[in-house]
Amino acid sequence: MKYLIVGLGNIGAEYAHTRHNIGFDVADAFVAKHNAVFKSDRLADVAECKWKGRTFIIIKPTTYMNLSGKAVKYWMDKEKIALENVLVIVDELALPLDVIRLRAGGSDAGHNGLKSIQELLGTNQYPRLRFGIGNNYPKGRQVDFVLGKWEAEEWKIVLMKIEKCTELIEAVATVGMARAMNTYNSLTFPPVK
């Protein structure tokens, strides 16, 4: 059983720990939890870990967000991973900060990373984990918000969600998509006092 876990983000220090790079942060947390390490490889930083008889190939595309599909397609083909065993982790403006949503497929909702993946795979029916980032920005400031760093109060919630996302990835591989969706899609993350 082999899984391709794709954390979406942009390479470069200026993008580190921004809302748009939450996919990278979740991928980093999962790899750290399983005592693996990333190495630079073709189109992505790649790590591999084995857990409960499953193999996880974790990638952080180095193509920049709007070409993410190139890395996803390359690593799916190289590792011979079925579409249903791919999980793309992405920031989601349309969801409030206190939720995560696991989906078996769906539209790109205007997200350039998902758009690129859909184009290269020829389908939008691939699993994704949408990490709510909220939409608390003034009109016309969406780009600044998405590429901005988390507020201190938000970061506490983000850290809780990242930890939960590492569990969710394991759950998808062990109990399957439907049960993982039932468990994790109903969660909310209260602010830490």
C-alpha cells in the first residue's frame, strides 16, 4: 500500500510559514513525526516513510504553486501510485480557520496549485485536504493575506490543526477515505485561551 502525500506551497524563505504554504508545514510535521527527512529530488523535496505496512512518499513541489501538477504527475508515475492514494494538502480561503475538510475530489475553487494538478492529471477526482485559512482581509487584499504570515492567535490554532492533519493522513491510509472524512470533517478547533 503506497500513498503520495503532496504538501502544496512555494519554495523560498519569504514564503515559509505563510498561509499559502500550509501544505508544506503539514508535510514537514508528518515527516518529522515519522522520523524521516526530505531530500532534494526531481521537481520536489521528497521523503519516504513506512508505517503500519504502508509506504508514504511525501513531496513538497519545488516548481512553485502554479506548476504543482508537474511534480504530482511525475511522482505518481515514478512510484506507480493510484489516483485514490494521492492526498493533496492545500490552503482554503473559503473555509474558516477553525476547520479542515477532507474531500475525495472537487473543483479547484480558483486555487492555482489545484488547477495545475487537475490539468496534468486530467481529472479533479483526486483526494485533497483543505486547510481552512479564513478570509479575514480587506477587499482587494487577498494576495497579501494568502501570502502573509499567521497572526499569533491564529498560529496556536494552526499548530493544533497541523497535528490533527498528521493523524488524518494516517487515518486515510488505515481506515480509508470515508471513515476519515466522517471523523475529521466534523472537528472544529477552538482558540487556545
